[in-house]
Amino acid sequence: MEVSRTRHFGRAAENLYLTQSAVSFRIRQLEGLLGVELFSRQRNNIQLTSAGEKLMPLAESSVLLEQRIRQEVAIANGSNYQFSLGATPNLWDAVLQQRLPVLLSRPGIAVNAMAHSSSTLVRQIIERTLDLAFVFDAPKVDELHSQEVMTVPLALVASQPCKNWQEATELGYVLVDWGTSFQIQHAQEFKGMVSPGLKTNTGRIAMDAILSHGGSAYLPEPMIAQYVESGELYVIAGAPELNRVVYATCHSSRSDDPLLADIIQGLMETAEP
């Protein structure tokens, strides 16, 4: 499967932490067992043969079956299936942090929760060291499967009441990087805005800065709800509405994995603001 994905024995070996000769030997061994060639080996152009194409879905299914067996055996033996969940720091703050107990309450699962950049999450899923990731911008990578799972509304809030967004941003605007789509929409909506006094890729930093020193920023409604209710933050009426779509991303070979589907459903059903 990895040779098919990379179209290169050397890169496949590197991704699998094996030597190239070991990968080549295992491919030849499998071809000998099946009595067919799985790859056409032209220089710089390794392609699946027709037999290889037919085998690929079965190989992907066998990987899913092995993962399922490991999970069931772990539960039967009283041990935990190690499930790796990743997201960008902003998504942990906006949605997942308060939802983590939902996953922790599942029997037979031990969770490895990681916060990384989108590029790192993509690489880890491709390398199969991460089961599931939540991101704001769906990665356009053939090896990955992404599905839209929810929308996070962002509200412009300030440390004091303001008549409009211009007045709010003059308090000291904190520009939070909510992803590529947000940056494009933000630039279109706020032409001529004063330069932000602080830029950050974490909503938590922005909120703490506003609460401590005053200012304004676009923050997720679930994150700011208690501070708006207590009067520490104020939602700016009439400010442009900006939303972020959340995508659940996994390896394409696991797009039909019932465990992932169940986990995604459980997290998102209780994550709606």
C-alpha cells in the first residue's frame, strides 16, 4: 500500500522505517505467493499492475480488520486500545477541550491527545501515527479522507461596549489566525482596518490578552459565552459574521471505519454550541 501511494520503493521504505531491500523483498515474496506481478517496475515510474489494482481494496480492508481485531482483543483482555486524536491548538480551545471527556468515557480506549499544526497532523495521518484529526481547512491530499462535521461561529468581542467594529478594533485588535479561509474573508471584510497590536495562532492567547489588557478579537462563541454573560466581554453588534467549518480527517483507508465514525458522531453531537 505504501509503495502504491509513494510510487517509490525508497520513499516507501523511509516512511515505513524499513530498508529499501526489505521492502523489495517483501513485495517479491508476496508476488511469489500470489503468482502475479503487483507492480510494473519502470525507472521512475512504478505503477500497480491490473492484479495490484484488484488487490489494493483487499489490502486496505485487511488493515482495517487488523485494527478492529486489535481493539476487540484489547477490550477483551481488559487493556485499552490506544487511540490518537489530534487537532490544531485553536480547535482544542474552541471545541474539543470540553468534549474530551466524551471520548475518555468510552470503555476500552486510552486517548493520546495531541495539538499540532495542520501540516504536522496531515503528515502523522499519512504515516499512520495518528488515527483522527480535526482541522479548519480540509487538506487536499489523495491519501486522506475529510468530512465536514460542524461549523464554529466566531464573534467579534471587546473588553468594553462599542458602537461598531471600527471602535472595537481601535481598542487594540488581536488578529487570530483561524486558518486560510478565515484570513481571506477577514481581509475582504476589514479593508482599511488599523494594524493589529497582536497576532497569534491561538484563541486562548487572544482572549487572555483582552481580559488582562483590553482590546478586541474574533473568538469562538463557546469559548466566550461565560465571559459575555459575566460582563467581562461584549459582543459587537453589526460586526461581520465569520464562521469556520470543522473537518474530521483520517487516512483514506479508514474512511469507512465504524470506530472512527462512532467517535466523530459522539464528539460532534455534544460539541454543537
